[in-house]
Amino acid sequence: MDINLLLSAQTLHLAPNLRQSEPVNGLIVLKNITARTYLSVTPEQWRTLCQFEKPKTVPAMLDEAIRNRQCLPLGESYELILKALRANILLEPGIGPEPILAYDWHWGVRSRALKRSVRLLFFASLAVALSFRPRLPASVPDVLVGLALLSAALSAGELLACCMIRGSGGEVYRPRWSWTKVPPRFTSDKSDVVMLPRVDQLMIALAMPATLSAAAGVASWHRPEWAFFPLLGLIVSLRPILGERLATLFHVGATREPSDSEHAFVFPPNLQPVARGRLLRRTLSHPTTWCRMAYSVVWTLVVLSWIGRLSDLPPWSVAFWRTNGLHIAVGTGGSLAVLCAGYLGWELFAWVRSRARLWRKAIRLWQTRWFDRDAPALDESSRLKLLAALPLFSGMLPPQRIELVRKMKVTRHGPWKTLQGGDVPTCVSLIVSGKVSLRRKLTTGRTVQVQVIGEGNLIGLHDLADPGFPNYRLRTLTPVTLLTVERSVAEELIVKRVSQATLADMVLKRPFLRRISLCKNWHLQAIDRFARLSRIADYAQGQGILNEGQVVEDFFVIFQGDAQVSRNGRPVATIKSGNFFGEIGLMQNSSPNSSVTANNGTRCLTIPRVEMLRFVTHNYTVALEIERVSSKRLGRPLFPLKIGDFRAI
């Protein structure tokens, strides 16, 4: 599955054969009847999926959700779509799941009709089983009879559960006698139980322990040697971990549990230590978690008690704890400590690994710039590869590209050297390695740095790309390696073959966008698209860029200079080059509660509202970065929008 294609261009639609369960603890279970697949969602997530009743792309769905102020957190939205597609709740056009038919189960009984009977059977049989002291099997016949009782109890519990599922409105799948199980017994697929109300789920989950406790009680009363395996099966069926259904039905408090899209992440940006840490904090803050932990402790004590009854030293005696208490405490505490240390160690390893990759990349770039001044070799084939990778040259015909490459010369300069002396550059250069500072003289007479240009960008054409501000100065910040060609040749082979807008995109906007924090995680295609969509707007001193209380019509990025933010007429902050604003009102479809006013020399990249929304919804890395920064600015999540959140910064 190509996630980029799926989340940007693939048309999806809601599966036709869906069944919806009643809400249980704030969650709804969706079932694709044909494929027998399930997905638990919140009502808000279900509302999001319902937008695909008519086939549409993910960007179209997000655009509609943003306009209607119904957008979920973007990471949750993308995770939901991927999980829904995997569960066949969402389908691609012309692609359907292979049908799985339910078994025609004829016997059915409502689980609520057996509610008292099953509970009475479970607790009464359990009391009988505990009132007699169990014994280990003394002979092979005792082992065989015990296993036969276990097989019969498991099969009876499975049959009872299937009857209650069918009687409560669920489906039974794949009932069969399994010879590969230990012991061999009757089994079935009871996954459809999640579509039933919680009361029915609880009674169905209790069916197996009830029959096991009945078998154990009868065996303990008649012959204790036969009760070992039924009791063992009962203890295993009541286990708190490893997939046992009964323990997962415990719920305390009004807080809902996580849906399928809020854990076990598959969306790559969610596979981060921060997201897992957030999920861990939420889990530990839920009272149900502590209830299940208490159940685990009780289950462990029951197991110890059973083991003690098999031995001559029961666990409730003082002698038992005097002998084994320290070992049990150390073992329990040590196990928890190892578990916590393992989790924290893995998260630390993941964090260090991600940072190490960034550090390694930065160190290699620094080493190349400062110490590998004789590399790369830059022969003719290497130069052709460099030019072919740049959008400005990709449209040139191969003969023209070869002609340009042959006229280029390799030049190298040390750090802090001036590259451009006059008003009109005499040459044009492609930066192969290093950084160059682009400086401009303001009307006040002060020279300021307006941009830092790095590898893969052109210098020497800024006066043509930005005719309103032709006087630029270039100064190296590191040792640089350039491919240089005369200005007249560059004008003939490059400038005359592209439009003014394309020249401005490649020479001015693209180098600027590649260096700001907003675009640090963007694909190059997204940066090029953003450059094409934006225009450079100049503002006079004191001119209003964004006005408090008015509808946001554009998205803004400070290109040069800075701007003043004020609220109720009072200055509150200054935003500088590379910062952006207007995105909160745009994403929340709300009006700002602050004004932004230009200072001297302020220039912005602006994108109209409609184009920016389309761009954001088609590029999930862009959307996630804007959501992250905006949420940090607001001091609360940008999505979902709550009542009263109709004014933004």
C-alpha cells in the first residue's frame, strides 16, 4: 500500500454491507458483513467515515471537514482511514473483499435469559471446587479422565457461547471439532460477539468459565485427582492477559477506552515515542487500567493459593510468607522494574536513533563543506546529473543541457568572501557545496541578510528574479564549490526559456522555503508546489497584513523583514522571517483575535485560502506540521474544534 498515493489521490468509498453495533463505553463497532472484519470507532470517527458514502479522495474529505468545523486531529484522521481500509470498512472502487459466509447455526438462546443460571452455576461450582482440596493425578487413568473432563467442559462452554451469540443476534463462524488443540475439543470463531451489548458480551465470556467450574466442582466432590485439569483450564480461562475476553470487559468510570485508530498505530508519523508516550499516559490515567491491574493481582493470588493447596504449605499461612514472602516480593517488583526499564530503554533507543540519523547527516554535510574542498570531481556526467535534478533545468532539452554543462567551470571560494562586487553580476553560479549569504541594502542605508542559500540553488540571477530589489550582495559563509557560467550564456540558455514567475520560484522562493522550520520535513515536490502557489507581497511601514476579527483570506509566511502582532491595540509579539501566521483561522474556518502589522521592509509569501486548503489536504506532512505548530501556539489542540473556538490567533 502506497500511503502517499492513498492519502493524496486515491478515491475511497464506504463499504455497502456494513452493520453498526450499539455504543459501548463511547465506542461503536463497525462490521463489514461480507468480509467479517471489525473496526471500533468513536461517534466522531464514524461521522468522518460517513463522508465517504459518496466516493471521494481523502483531501476532499478533509477539506469538507475543515469547512464544516468537524475535522478530527489529523494524525487520528489518517490513522482512521488506514485502519478502515485495512478492515474493509472503506474500499477502493472496483475492489471488494472475498465474502465469508456465517454458519447456519440453528440453536439459539438469549444470553439474558440465562443470566442468573450461568452466574449461579459459576459461583456455586467454584465454591464446591474450592471447598475440597485438589490433588495431583495419581495414575495414568486419572490423567486421561481429567483431560476428558477438560475437553467436555471446553466443548460445552463453546456450544453454550455459540447458542447465546446466535440467540442475541450475532453470527457464528467456522464451528468445528479441532483435533490439533490440547485437549481436542469443539471450537468456533466467536469474533461477532463484539457486535452485541456489553451485558451479552459478559455473559458469553462467562459461559466457558461456568462449564469449567462445574466440571471442576463435580470432580473435586467425587474424586479430587480428576479435578486438576479442569481447575487448570478454569484458571487459564480467567487469565488477565494474552487475549482473554472476560478481563477486557472490565470498565470503570465514564472515560471511554481508545478506539482502534488510537493505538497499535500504522500511520508512519504516529510511530513516534511522543505518540506512544501520550497513549501510555492516557492508559495509566484511566481507572479501568487500575481495575484490570487489581484483577491481575487477585488472579495471581488465586493461582498461588491453588498451588499452595496442592502442597503442604498453603499461602495463607504465616509459615508460607515467612519462607517465600521476600522471594515473591522481589520477583514481583523485579518483574515490574524490568518491564518498565525495557519500555523506557526501547523508547530511549528509538529517540537516540532518530536523533543520530539527523546528527550524522548534519556532520557529513559539515565535513563536506569545510574539509572536502577537492570533492566532488564534477566531470561532465556529474554536472548533467546535478542539472537534471533541478526543476529549473529539467524542462531543457538534452542538447541544451549539454551545451550549458560544457560552458560551466568549477570555482571554489573560501569562507567570508564577497562573490558579487557590482550592481549587475557578471556570472551565474550553481552551488554544489557550501552556504552563501544574500544581503540587501534597506532604504535606511543598513545592509541586512535576507536569505541563506545552500546546495542546489542558483546565485547571480536575483536582480532578474526580483526586479523591484535588484541590489543584492553575495558573501560566502562556508567554503563553497560552484559551477559558474557567464551571465550572457545563462540569460540565453536559462532566463529566456522560462517565465518570470518560474524564475522567481526557483531563485527566490525555493531556497528560502528549504531553510525555514515550516518546511523542514516536506518533500521537495511539496516545496516546489508551495513556491508556485505563493506570491511575494510588499508592505509599507505600518500597513495592516491581518486584521483582528476579519475572515482570514490568505496564508502568510514572512519572507523578508518582520511584523508586529497586537491584540486589542497592544503589541504582544514580533514575528520574523521564516515564521508564518493566518493558518489557525484558515484551518479552523474562524476569525483571528489578533492583528499583524508590517514593519520597515516587510515582505510576505501569501497563498489564497482556497489554494492553501487544497495544498494542505493533499500533503499530509504539511498538514501535520501546521497542526503541530498551531496547537503549540494555541496552547491546546487545533483539532477538534470545540464550542466557542471560532476565534484564533
